[in-house]
Amino acid sequence: MLHKTLSTILLLASLAGPASAQIRIGQTAGFTGAVAASVKEATDGAKLYFDAVNARGGVNGQKIELVSLDDQFDVKLATENAQKLINQGVVCLFLNRGTPHTQAIMPLLAEAKITLVAPSTGAMVLHDPVNPWVFNVRAAYQREAERTIAHLNLVSVQRIAVVQVDDTFGADAAVGIRKGLATAKLEPIAYEKYDRTKPDFGPIMPKIVKGDPQAVIFIGSGTAVVDGMKALRAAGSRAQMVTLSNNASAGFVKALGELARGVVVSQVLPSERALGIPIVKEATELAKAKGLELTPASLEGFASAKVLVEGLRRAGREPTRASLKNALETLNRFNLGGLELSYSPTSHTGLDYADLSIVGPDGKFKR
């Protein structure tokens, strides 16, 4: 009798599926190094949503596990980490950071037939031509850059200088800057590049300051941009300082200290304090419950996680790399909570939202 009862229990358990089954998601990003602050905030935002989903029983009864590896914002290590995660059997890669890093990973995606969801970069090469394995959530850097120039021109700022990291990210964003300048019928009064691995702003700032710019746009990441902005002020310039959304983090503001006030930062999602927008309200409530502060970077991570979870939900009870890719391409006018996102086999762009913010005296981003 005991044997029959035990057999029945085991049979029912096998039909129900493994109780502790997990959907493993792989992430490589710079948890240390130049972009550590914004990477941590974005990942915390993604975990907010994953944790909430897991607390409700997971996706189709399976819990999500985010496996994160630190690549120190190094391209070679990012590629090695991505391969390691693929070999470990993750169902997709998610929320990596960096344009050259993503470009280095892309050949691995086609080889392993695995998707990369929500790369934390707005490089146009990820949008056009469409890469069948890359699903973007955030808008392109070129869109942000054009929007930034249009705003500066609108407020009669015409003497604009540009300080650009000399890599594929810098070159990509520069296309948007030049488009925006051409539309405004302007030319930069100075345009300087710096090395990504060994930034040295000493020789650059005298050339920037010489033209007495009204605004200086910094295209770069994390600590390098912080150092560049400090060098600009040390050189005596009071120009408006501007940068892109990859620096929209509380950690970036903290690193700038007193110099942060008045810095303009482009954004790819609504204000993290716009509680009238459902996704912001949802994220804020979950963040408060965990004692976290919602920032632009964490909101981007949160939105990215929502997109991935919906793809997993549509991919079936036991999602595979192939079923997830197919499921993501069925997202048509998917409501993230006040924002709509659509994919198709011919478009993996995601959102097209771009706005500007300014760092207030309290260190918060204001719209």
C-alpha cells in the first residue's frame, strides 16, 4: 500500500514538472570599472521585476534566475563571459553593457542561435540592419543626440563643443550629433576625441575652452565623462555640460559631486518620479518595498525585464532559445505600463522614447 502511495506521489510530481525548475538568463556587464554604478542600478531594476515575478510563482510555473558575470567593461572579457554563459545553457543573454562589447558578442549569437535581449547600448548597428538575434528596448543614441542638439538650439545655445570617446560607441553617437548640428545649421566650435582605455583630458581641454563654448557635449561612459567634466571646470569653463543616457545614474551624479548640478542628461524612459505613468508607479512601489531608490538606470533595467518576461511567458512552459526568439517577434503594441513596444521579424528596435533631464540641486534628474 505504501509502495502504491509513493508511486502515485512520484507520478503526480512528474506530471506537474520540476518544482524548482529555473529559467536561467545570462548577463555580462561591467560590475566593476568605469560603468559599475549604472550597471548595478540597471541590474537592480531588472531584479526588482524578476523577484516580483518569482514571488508570484514565476513564468508558467518556473522561476527566473539571472546569472551575472563581471566583465570589468573590457571587450575581451565580455566576449569570454558571453561564451561561458552560452556554454552553460542560458536561454538568452540580457542587459549587457557597451557598444564595442555588444559588437564583439554578436557573432556568438548567430553561432549559438541565442537572443540578446535589451542590450544597454543605443548603437545604431543593433537597429539597422535588423539583427535577428538582438532585441532592443531602449532608443538609439543617434535619436538622443539629435534631440539634444535640437533642445540646445531651441534655447539659443549655438557655440557647441564635443568631447567624444574614440570607439564605436562614440562614432555612433557622433552621427546623431552631426545630424542635429546640420539640421540647426551649426558647426561645432571644437571637436576632440579621447582614448577609451587611457583617457587624458589634459591636452584636450585648452582646445575646447579656447572657443568659449556655451555647451560641451561629452560622449563617453561613467568615470571618463566625470573626469572630463571636472577637467573642463578646472580649465575655467562655465559652459553647460551635456551627456547621453548611458550616464543617467545616481552613481554618475554622486561621482560628479557639486559639479553635477545643472548637467543635462538625455533619457530613454519617462521620469522615474512620474508616478502617473503605470510602469513608473509599479517600479517605485517595488523599489520602496526593498529600500531602493528608483533611478533612470534602474527604470531601464525594470522595463527591460518586463519585455523579457513577456517573451518568456509567450515562449511556453519550457522556453527554448528558439521559442523565445519566435515569441518576442509576436510582441505587437505590448503595453509596458504607459509605453508601447512592438517587435516583428523586420524590426527589433523597441522603444523610440527620447527626452532630456537636468540634475537639480538635490542631485535628482528633473524634466
